[in-house]
Amino acid sequence: MRLILDTNVVVAGLRSPSGASAKLLEMALDRQFSLELSVALALEFEAVCNDPSQRIDSGLSEEEVNQIISSLCAVADPVSVHLLWRPQLRDPGDEMVLEAAINGYADALVTFNQRDFGDVPSRFGIALLTPQQALRSLSS
């Protein structure tokens, strides 16, 4: 299964090591699914996860965060964004996540932010899943 993880899933995974998001990060690192990742999305992971307030909440140092993001990048399938599909969403910040999903031929986009994505991913044949739903899909 080819998945795009929204930044909020990565943040949740770092902040709550026993939650569904953390399990998805572990599974990505173990290559139990194909993590699709564009350069823009990887840079957003790095910037958001290294925000001092996020690091305080996660209890991780900048070095630890960078190591996790680098490890995710190392196992991910790179996505080149050839076509910009903007605007499709209400929140311009979510557009690059959708573009990575479309260009990476993702089966699903995993996010907590389902309201802002609405039915747009389904127009491109992409399922919109929460982390818990993604875990169920991966285990079936």
C-alpha cells in the first residue's frame, strides 16, 4: 500500500509514542508499506517537528527529530511533483500534501485533518484515512 502521511500524523507520532501515528511511523521505517514523500513535504516535516514547542511536547532533541525525519526520508519513495493541481482545497497549506498524494499515486492520504480535505482526494482515486483507519487497512 502506498501512503502519504500528513505532517499532523508525523507530529502526533513524535508526541505520543504509543498511538496509532507512532505505529505508522514505525511501520514506515520497517518498510511495511510504501511511504511516498515529496521534497516539499519532507521539508515541512522537518520545519514543523523542529519547532521548539513541538520538541518540548515530544521530549525530543533537535538531533533526535532530525534523525527520525532523515530515517523517514531514507525509506520513502521520492515523489516528483510534475503537475500542480491547485487550488483544490480550502487551506493552501494542505495543497502540497494533496499534490504529493496525486503525483505519488498514493492509495491513501493519512491525516487527522479530514474536514479540510473533504472529498477531493477521492476525485483522484485516493482514500482519505485517519491513522487508526490506515492501521486497520494495513493489517487486513
